[in-house]
Amino acid sequence: MTVERTHIAHETRYELRDGAVLRCVLAFDAGRDGAGPAVWKILLPGPGGTDDLYGTRELLRPDPAQLTAWLAPIVGEDAAGELVRAVSADPPHSAS
């Protein structure tokens, strides 16, 4: 599994792939112009190549345990661990 991080405007996305297959996307939205509220989103692949929003969580500065506890039941322990390591290694731009 690999995680690719992209940052556009007020959103940072962590795309988790297993080879060429997209497993899920963890997105951090700092709010319009970075002014908050800070929201994490988990998106799962949907029909026809769409990303379907599965859940959201307001966590301004989550620690690895918080992210893991939220993500593991949704994407599984291994995928949650990969995402949390990616966020820890390269955190998103935070909201003001």
C-alpha cells in the first residue's frame, strides 16, 4: 500500500492505494481560506469512479491514536495505520 499526499487550496488529501486500486481517501479541510472549522473526511470508492463520503470528524490537531480509533473500524487496521503514518510524516496545513 502507498499513500500519495496532495494539497490544493484549503484541502489536503491522502490517497491510499493498493497497487493501482484506490482503497480510500483521507481529506483534511481547513475551511474556506484556512479559517476553519477543521474537518477530516474519509471517502471510499463508489460506483463509476466516484469517491463517496463515508464520515467526517472535527479534529483540529488529532494525535495518531485519535485518527486510528476513528479510521480503523471504517478502513481496517492496516489501512488506518498507513494513513496515520502518512499524516504524521507530512501533516496538513492547519486551520487558523
